[in-house]
Amino acid sequence: MPPRTSASGVGSAAATGATPEGALDERGAAVAVQAMFNSIAPRYDIVNHVLSVNIDRLWWWRTARRFRDVLADPDAAILDICCGTGDMTMALLKHRSPGARPVIAADFAREMLARGARKFTGPFSQHGCAIALEADALHLPLRGESLDLITTAFGFRNLANYRHGLKEFHRVLKPGAQVGILDFSEPEGLLGKLYQIYFRRVLPHIGKLIGGKDSAYNYLPASVSKFPPPAEMLEMMREAGFLKVRWTPYTFGIAGLFTGVRGPIESALTSSNQN
């Protein structure tokens, strides 16, 4: 599944996140990721479902269900960042009620966001509604301590700076608010070896055949390989000030959900001073 994106406007330091081929720094990585996924937006949904054999729908459903208590609060302020074409947003909306505060669905890839907006713009007869926002995950146009929940599905690993992204999430979440980061992982053992064969050799060819673009599907295995393993990602979350961090594997660890609770600002400062 090609990922959803957001990471622009970063400085010229060496990339500590996504590094598409040819990118020399964080700004270059952001520009490359943004252009890449704008280009595949027209075929994004169909390629996703084919490559994942529709398991992606289960992953979105499980993630939304994990936060059903927050979603049931009509006054909860919720952001689905790196929303892409809006499938995670749609899963969240199934737990909202008519008249509930709209979910903010944000992405910095305009073509992806435009297709998502067609799915959830305006109120639904049975669910809540969402509003589309073109925004950068590393520089969110939101005031501090304003959100009750942030979710992101298959987009976080495409940020040009993972630590910066976590700190930005921490900034805009209220103390005690939650974060959910759904992304790919690399399974271990025999399944992991079989998965790598599919992921590295088969998936790029299928993606090119259906989507007509090969760059994103060659980039995908590389981005997953570079993404921090669960233990390292959880440690980065702690360093950013998140408490009760946890990784829940989905489908034998092919994907997984990172969760955490936004601690007080003092916890993030303490962690930063200790490193």
C-alpha cells in the first residue's frame, strides 16, 4: 500500500525520516514525497485494495474501534493527519454521531486530499462529518493543546523527521489526549522472509501495472525498511513526552498501531534534557 504523506517545509538538515531516492535533505525529501503521491492519487485507492487484498479495510476498522470512546464524544476535537484519500477518516466517522464536531482530515498532498474530500465533505445521514485541510504534519496550523485525538494511517513514516513529527503531535494535543499511528512493520521469521519477497519483488511490479507509476511502489519497501522497529519507535514516543505507549501488531505484524497518551509538557522537556 503506498503511504499517505506530509512533511514539507523542513530545513536543510540531513533527513531523519523519509528519504526518497535523490533526496539530500529534509526539504528535498518532503518535496519528493509530496510530488510522488500527488502523481499516483488518481489510482491510489484501487492499487491499495488490490495490493493488500482488502486487509487494509480491517486495519482502519480496528484502529477506529480502538478510539471509539473518544469518537463517541460529540465535542471531541479530532485530527486525521496524512489522511490521503480519506479511508482512515471514513472509518473514524462511523463512530461519530450526527451533529458531532467535524473530524479534521489533513494532508499536504493536494491531489490526495481532493479525492478524500469527495468522500466525506458534508454531513452524513447516519454519521458525523469531516472537513478537509491542506496542512503539513510537521507544522500544523493548530493551536497548542487543542486536540483530543490524532490518528494517522500509513503516513507517519513518510515524514521527513520522525522526532519532529512526534513533538508537533504532542504540542497540539491536550494533556491526557491520545495519539494513534498505524503503519507497516517487518514481520520476523519465515513469514517475514516470505513477506519481504512479496514486498520487495512482487508488489512494485503489480503497483506499476495497475497504477502506471513505479517510483512510489519501489519507494514503499525502502520506506518500511528504514522506519524504526516498534521498540525504537516507542522510545521516540516516550522522548517526545508520550506516556502509556504501546504497539499492537496487526495481521502477524505486517502492520501495527502505536498508541500513546500526551503527557504534560514537563515530561517532554525532561526527556529532552536527559538525551
